[in-house]
Amino acid sequence: MGRRTRRPERGRLRFVAACGVVVLLAAAIGVVVTVDGGKQVSASFTSTVGIYPASDVRMLGVVVGTVESVEPRGDRVEVRLTVDREVRIPAEARAMVVTPSVVADRYVQLAPVYSGGPQLADGAHIPLSRTATPVEVDELFESLNDLTVALGPKGANSEGAVSEALEQGADTLAGNGKPLGESVRQLGELARTLSGSKDDLFGTVENLSEFTAMLAANDGRVERFTRQLATISEVLAEDRDDLAAALAELTDAVGAVQGFVRDNRGKIKSNVDKVAGVAGVLVEQKASLAEALDTAPNALTNLVEAYNPGSGTIDARANLLEFSKLPGGGSGSPALPLPVTGTLRQAGGAR
């Protein structure tokens, strides 16, 4: 009987030991899964209304992790996140609390999408400057209440100023809906035109910037030019009567010239044609004119030297033998029957 009692006790001990081993293995596996479950990231928020442990962490609306803990710390709230390791997040990522609707659960959104460069490391912290929280409904209502109080009878409308402005606005816009809509449409077209010509617009702005910089660099010269222009303006202002009289006389003179041209159009045309003919002759004889201009100073000099102041006559000698030469070097009688001494040698003949 004693042996039969010991066997069940040993079986129970073995069963308890096996259960303990299984529990330890499960705990170890849970720890490993927890440790290797994802990257641990923390973020600081000004408030986290509606964010609790196990809330979603998303990118582009896709769940990529969960909220592990939410801990208030003074004027901010520290939120610890777990993100899947295979999800790539930029190192300068931002975190924001998103409210899909008034009644839906909120979640933490990470942005932007990774497009290259360093990634958010395990254990990284997103500071308060890169987080955002939505405006709460009670804060919105409180702001609206403050606005209505400020514009109400105890505020800006205490003397009816707001009511008067609204009435004047209604009177101004009454019946002007179509022109106002057309103005808005034209403004839209202007915006599209400016958007299509943004390169030219920016180029114009850049050129204006360079022009203003040049003016700033030459401020002294611009100031002197402005003073001189002001002086000229003062002189013209003082002599405006004389200037007006001169302009009136110039108008009369132009009218007289116009009348003269109109009355003598045929004669003027004839004279212009004659002048054109003379100019044509001068152009044709420009070589002769050039030669005459070259020899004229020498001829004038010879004429001055030939003048005899004692007798008041011009003394000159002529080489008449040049007339004995036959034109073209041919044979025959000379051009003039000149008396000669000795023998005259003609071209092609004997003495």
C-alpha cells in the first residue's frame, strides 16, 4: 500500500515541474517577442487628449505601431511609441495627434513618408518643436465665445459700430453679387496667369532688386541728379511764360513753312530735282574736283607770286612751244603756226 501512494505523488511532482518549465518558456518567448517587437520612440506633446496606451501609431493612415505609455511631466506629456522595425521613418519625422471625427478614437500620426537619407533610430526622441495637437472643441467654443463677447454690446458694438458696419456692407453688396462673382473669377484668372508666368515675375523682381541695389550704391549721384533736376524744373517754371511764347512762335513758324511748301510744291520739287542733277554731276566729276582741290592752292600761290606790286600788273610767261606738238603724237602741221629759230623736230620726222 505504501508503494502505491508514492507513485501518484511523484507523477504530480513531474507534472508540476513540466508546467513550470512551460510557463518559463512562454515568459521567455514573450520577453523576446516584446524586446524584438519594434523600435522604441518617444515624443513630447503639449496635450494628449484621447491618446491612451494601445492607441494606434500610423503613417499615411496605415497602422505601423502602438502607443506604449502616456506620462504627464509638468507642462508637457511624454508618449512612448513602439514602431515596426521594417517601417522606415525619416530622422526628422514629426508626430501629431489626429482626430478622425468627434467620436472616433484618436491616434498618433508620423510624417513625412521616408524618401531617403538618415532614419529614425531606436530610442530616438521627437521634441516638442516637431509635434502638434488638434484644437479641442471646448477651446474652439471658448474662442468663439470670446469673439462674440468682444463684438457684442459690451464690446466693440457698445455704440452700434459693428451693426452699422454690417448694414453698410449689406447696402454696398446688395445687387452686386454678379459683379462681385466676376471680380473673384478675374482674380482667379490673374492668379493662374501669375502662376504660369512665375519665372518672368521672379526675374522682374530680381532685376528690380538689382536696380534698387544699384541706386543704393550710387545714392550720392542720385541725390545730385535729383537736385539738378529740381533746379531745371525751377528754371523752367520761372521762364514758363517765355517758353510758352517761344513755343507759340515756333508753331506759327511751322505753320508758315507748311503753307509755303503747300503753295510752292511744284517749284520746290523742280529745284530739288535740279539740285539732285547738280549733285549727280558733282558725283560723276568727283575725281576732277579732287584734282582741282589738290592743285588750287598751288595755282593761287603762283598767281600771288606773279603779281607785280610795282607796276600793278601780273607778270607771266607762256611756253608756246607746247602748242607745236601735234595732238595724239601724229604727223602733219602743228596746231599753231609759231615762229621758231633753228629746226623744229616733229614727232616722227627730222629736224
